[in-house]
Amino acid sequence: MSVLLTGGAGFIGSHIAVELINAGLDPIIADDFSNSSPDVIDRLYAITSKRIPCYEINVADAPSVSRIFEENAIDAVIHCAGFKAVGESVSEPVKYYRNNLDTTLTILEQMKAHGCENIVFSSSATVYGGSHTAPFTEDMSAGDCTNPYGKTKYFIEEILKDAAFADKSLSVVLLRYFNPIGAHESGLIGEKPNGIPNNLMPYITQTAAGIRKELSVFGNDYPTPDGTGVRDYIHIVDLARGHVAALKYAANHKGTEIFNLGTGKGTSVLELVHAFEQANGIKIPYRMAERRAGDIATCYAGTEKAARMLNWRAEKTLQDMCRDGWRWQQNCVK
Ligand code: WQD
């Protein structure tokens, strides 16, 4: 089974590529390397001993995507390509809407033109917004997003739903990611943020590496056990395996289905800091800071639906996430 993997050189996409190969499937990567590096393809070879075909294209460009479908018998698409910086999406919303929506529309048009019926989309728990009480379940309302990045995820979900409603041959799986962290255990692929990291785990690993002086803990007066924000951190390899399960589901169903990819367990900022310290024997200097605008107190997944319908569950521990994330940071060029 050949799978077009858009954004396949990125943090999430590269880990999906490995798991597709582990499952005996054949990924074909499309990436413009706008937020990734071509050497990821060599690293994927080092991990899998397979040369993954890679097209350096912009996924919004119809002729380029058409060529991929013409040159390969694509059975399914996993669509991860997209801009993802929350702060940048607030200052440059049009760039985000243009890129994230255009890439999806082009993929959908080209799938139709070439008779490809299965798509798995990289969505986010951010679509649940701030008004629900955790655990967040797939039947809860969505769309109340606080930033343009989140809105692009929600709008794309709606576009895909409408497409599947109109075309009964289409199978759409929307995967709502919680907080993917960690890295492949080889230490060869992982997350490489541009500039100062916005997300907690890369900030912790860069602080451990001495690149950042100390971590700012954004808020210690939330209604949580220790006052710091609670999130559902999931090992990137577990998350990637969720895509393999979703592909199998998509191949045997029609219409749209939504699944959370999370562990179902909430971990506070300070708990993650301490888990990292314990797993790696390194102290993380931190100080308390103001709440960050747009943050909610508690977010974790309901996992029952994915367990029941995809037969998938996250298996790795917080310790695995901390250990593997740190191994990657140490291998990463500063
Ligand atoms: C986790 C917790 C922070 C940094 C965001 C996006 C979401 C998604 C993933 C991506 C919170 C706290 C963080 C720091 C801190 N999308 N924190 N100090 O906010 O759950 O989700 O990233 O593609 O759309 O909103 O993740 O890792 O930024 O924060 O105290 O330096 O860590 O306040 O409680 P978040 P995060």
C-alpha cells in the first residue's frame, strides 16, 4: 500500500514514515522543507534501511501533486503539511489560511482526479477550544479556537467532512493530536524548533542543554493540583502508530470519523519538569511567570473511541518521552 505523506520530513511526518515502513507500507514523502531539512530523508534511511521516495514540492501546487499521483499508485494520503506556529499565525493569519487551506484543497482535488479515496488528516486538540471540561471526547463541539492556526485545523476538518458527505466513495479520518513530545529512540529524528521554542518540551531540553538559561513556568494559579497547566503528553512514536491504525480504518470505511490521539493522562508543567529531571539526572532551572495568553488550565484526551474503533492505545511512558527527547536534543545540531 502506497501512502502519500505530506510534510513527511517534519517532526510528526518523519516519525509516521518510520512507522509506515515498520507496518510494511510504502510512504512517499512530499515536503518543501520550509520547516524541515532534506537530511531527514537520509536519517530515515539510517533508521529503516529503506530509501523513501521524496518529492520536494509545495503541496498547494496542483501540477506537482498531480505528478506524484501519476508516477505512483497512491492508495491513501496522510496530510501533515502545514504551518504550525501559534504566535506567528496571530501576526500573519493570511499566510496561515492561504497555506494550510490551499494545501488541503489541492490534495483533495488531486485525490479525486486520480481516484484516491482515503485521507488521514493531522488535526489538533486545539479545535476543542477552552469551554469544555477534560477529558475531551470526540462528540464535544469544536471550532472555538483562540488563534488562526487552530482555526485552520478546524476549517480543514469541516472541508474534509463536506467533501466526504458529497462524495460517498471518500474516507476521511481526522486525528486530533494532544501534545506530542519525545523522539525516535535512535536519536536520529526529532523536533527542531526555529529560534526560541514555544512548546514546553523543547524548552526543557534546550534548558538542559544549556542553550536556555531557565524555563518560565507560565502560571501557577490554575485550578490544577499544583497550580500549573495540565496537558496530555504523548510519545511521538505512539502518535505515529496511531496513523497506521487510522489508515487501516480508513481503508475499510467510508465517510468521516474523528479520533483523539492522546494518552488520557494529564501531566502538569512541574510534573513534566520533574519527570525529565528524574529520567535524565539533570536539574532544570525554572521560575514562575505570568500565565500565557490563550492557555487553558487542563487538557487531556478521552481515549476510549480510538481504543475501541482503531484498536490503538498509547503505550510509552512519560519517562520514555523524557529520555528519548533528551537523547535527540543531545544529537541535534545547536
Ligand atoms: C504546554 C504547557 C504552557 C512553554 C500548543 C498549541 C497547540 C499545539 C501544541 C501545535 C502549558 C506551559 C509552555 C513554556 C510553560 N499545536 N509552558 N513554559 O499550549 O498545550 O499547545 O502546542 O502544533 O495548538 O496551542 O503546548 O507545549 O506550548 O504548553 O510553562 O516555556 O506548558 O503554559 O501549560 P500547548 P505547549
